Amino acid sequence: MIRLLVLAFLALPGVTAQAAEPLAATYQLTMRGAGTSHHAQFLLLRSDDVVEVHDEHTGVIERWEREAGGRLFYQRIFPDAQKVIEFQPPDLRSAQVTDDWDVVRTVTGTPVLDQLEPWGNRRMAGHRAAVYRGTLDGVSTKLGWIAELQLPARVERRLGDDRQELRLTALEQGEAAAMRFTTREQLQAYESIDFADLGDRHGDPFVDRVMNHGGLQLHTH
């Protein structure tokens, strides 16, 4: 399974966004290089304390939830199998899943803006976006940033023949976005498996699939 690159596209720290109504952002990821191309689509759902990323191709959902004290809990949801793999905070570290809430919420994070040169403004995805250009870690980068949403409208990266583009294609806010989150009732209906127990479930076809065929390719730092 392809890594869900929406949240790991730049893997840079972000900033805390102000409280806002629920948001649903659809992103198209295009990767080209050496005569090949690949396209993927992801749905990012965000509320004050929950972020979900839906892989539109596989149906797999990544879900982060923040407690009042700031601890993050992560779930990998498989609706087709009606199963959920649960990760406790120590599991995030051992699995190298990001536990930075700001990165989770803002996709790229605003500190990256300080490393790029302002290049004016333009309309992107129906919003005013500030455009930035420059080089990050040797990669030519162009970023369109929607400040009011704390989200990128577009990220373009080029290194040699390799091209990557992450583009915001649709946006919903308010009640329409809130209705798209996985509900508590759905989660309670699924079988819950603790990440720490996966190694003890030898012979389980589901565990074999996620362990050996890409189902646990996780967001890393």
C-alpha cells in the first residue's frame, strides 16, 4: 500500500492553528519520474481534537485524536475488514509515527515558509494563497499556502527527473465536513487490535496482510 503522503509530504514541524469549524480537504498527489507516473487521492478531515486521513484508493483511514492533556492516540482503521489497530503513545514512538499535533493538523507546517522566498499571491482552490519558492534539502520547492486555513493549496517538488505535486482539489467546512468523520458507533462496531499484540496473532489472515503486504506502512517523522 502506498504511504499516505498527505501528512508526510514535507515532514516539517507546524504551528498550532486557531480553533475553527470542521474541515474536509481533498488532495491529489501526483508523482512522476523515469517515464512512470502515479496518482493518489486523499481526504484530510480536521476538527479541534481529531484528524483523519482517508486513502481514497485503499479505503484505509489514519486517525489521530488529542486528549485534553495533549497526549495523542493513533488508530489505523480498515473498514473493509471492520478492524482497527490501536496505538498507544509509546507505540507511536516505536513505530515512528509522528506525534507532533501541529504537523498532523497543518500538513506542512509554517516554519517551512521562513526557508522559502515569497513569490506573490494568487487564487488557488478558491482561496487567496501566498506563493513561496526555493530549495529545501536540495529539492526545488514551490508552495502555495492558504494562511486562513493553515493548509497548503499546492506543493510542487522537483529533483532531477522526479516530480511530485500535492494539490488541494476540494474543500468543505462546517457541518458537511463534520458528517464525514468516522463515528464512535462505527469504531465500536469494529474489532479492536492492540498494536503491541500483533506479533502474537500468527496465522491471522488480516494480521498477515497488514504486516506483510504494506498495510502498516506508517507515517514517519
